[in-house]
Amino acid sequence: MPDYGLKDQVAVVTGSTSGIGQAMAEALAAEGVNVVLNGFGDAAKIEAERAAMEARFGVRVLYHGADMTKPGEIADMVAVAQREFGRLDILINNAGIQHVAPIEDFPIDKWDAIIAINLTSAFHATRAAIPIMKAQGRGRIVNLASAHGLVASPFKSAYVAAKHGIVGFTKSAALELARSGVTVNAICPGYVKTPLVEAQIADQAKARGIAPDRVIEEVILAAQPNKSFVEYPHLAGLLLYLVSDMGASTTGAALSVDGGWTAA
Ligand code: NAD
């Protein structure tokens, strides 16, 4: 493994009590990065995970419960990171939710929540992080977009709109920050078997009256040419490259990790 040179840096990872965010937080902690965890879940489980990360990786790990629909709480999370650690090197905008329905039946509150959590929260967190990173002369912002930030699927209008939006936001932020030492990039994964996707498999199996295995093969991985789920290390490898000095010239990019999905 290369030395990514990240020891003693500080990262905020939104939505890191589960799935991709948790895996990315652990990948950073394994490189010596102090981490602020965020997300919902059982308080005792979150505390156990926080303490386990500290013990396993020998870094400091804090938890901040900011709700990604609340701009003031998001700003506070970034302020707490800077206050507690004295710096902020890496911001991973990862929190996200999904809802699947035809547009004419799409619940308005679900549309609003998806846009708020999957898109607008990244604006609020980035807005708060930029002055800190600019003052440091270096920073790394990575947005978890999706293959759905580049192509669409039916019945996921809010998610596809939010993910296309986050790709556009990534490009705009990268141009604004191009001479500041701060890079901004989007990672666009195909399907990763997280709790978010497990729930989709169960829902689709019920809706279609078929077994979960058939849903995986015929529905979930239908668009993914390699017919394999993306695994956490495949994302962590790209993340570590982007946040290290090796990633200094990569900014404004939407990088696919999708088994060929968006090549088709
Ligand atoms: P997940 O459901 O496992 O985790 C989502 C995280 O976001 C959790 O920690 C949850 O508590 C947090 N969260 C949700 N609402 C929140 C809120 N209002 N405030 C704070 N935290 C909140 O999901 P995941 O599959 O790990 O997805 C993570 C990101 O990756 C999302 O942006 C998702 O769109 C994206 N993504 C996932 C896949 C996939 O196949 N799983 C593919 C492409 C992109």
C-alpha cells in the first residue's frame, strides 16, 4: 500500500454511521486521519463504533449528529471539527437517501428530503468548509454522487435530479477553488451492497413477487455490465488517491466506479 501522507489530517464524513460513509471514514482513519462521524442510528451503536475506530486505528474520532436537512446543524458540525481539531483537511459529502416512485405519485415530502439531504446539504457543508480550507491553502472535498449523477433510471426522479445536481455543483466549486489548493471531485459508484441497496432489493422482491437473487441479477445489476456489486475497497482506493497529494491535479471530475455501467 502506498503512504498517502494523510497522518494527523482531519476529515468530516457525512452519513458515516452506515454503508459507504462508514467504510470511507474507516479507510481514512486507517491512514491516521482524525474523523468526525455523522449520521442517524442507535446512539449506543454509534458510540461503540466511534470508540472501536479510535482503539483500532489510534486516531481521534468524534461524532456529530447534525441533521443534513438543517443548515444550522451542518454549519455547527464543520465548526466543531475545526474547534476540536484546529483544522479541516477533508470533507466527504456522502449522506443520502432514496425513494422510488413514478413522478405523478412521488410524495412531495420525499422529493424535498432527497434534494435537501443528497444535494443541498453538500452546499451547506462546503460553504462552511471553504473559508477554513482556503486559509490552510489546502483542502479536499469529495462528493458521493452516483452513476445516477451521469445517467438516469425511471422512478428515481428526485435521486437522479439530486445526483446530477451534485455533479454540477462539484464542477462549479472546483472552478471557484482552482487556485486555492482545494480540490473538489465527485465519485460516481454503481451499486454497492449497503443497507440502502439491501432495502431496495427487499422492496423490489416484494413489488415484483420474485426472489431476492433474481432481483439482484435482473433488476439491480441489470445496468451494471460486470454483474458484480462495487465493493468498499474499490471506492476507498479512489478516495485515498483524491485526498492525497497525488490527487492535486484532479479537480472538477466525476469519476465512475461502476463496473462499466455508464460506458454503455
Ligand atoms: P446508507 O443508507 O447505508 O447510509 C446513509 C447514511 O446517511 C447513514 O449514515 C444515514 O444515517 C445518513 N443520513 C440519512 N439521512 C440523514 C440526515 N438527514 N442527516 C444526517 N445523516 C443522514 O447509504 P449508502 O448506500 O451507504 O449511501 C451513501 C451515499 O452513497 C449516498 O449519497 C448514496 O446516494 C450514494 N450511493 C450509494 C450507492 C449504493 O449502491 N449503495 C450507489 C451510488 C451512490
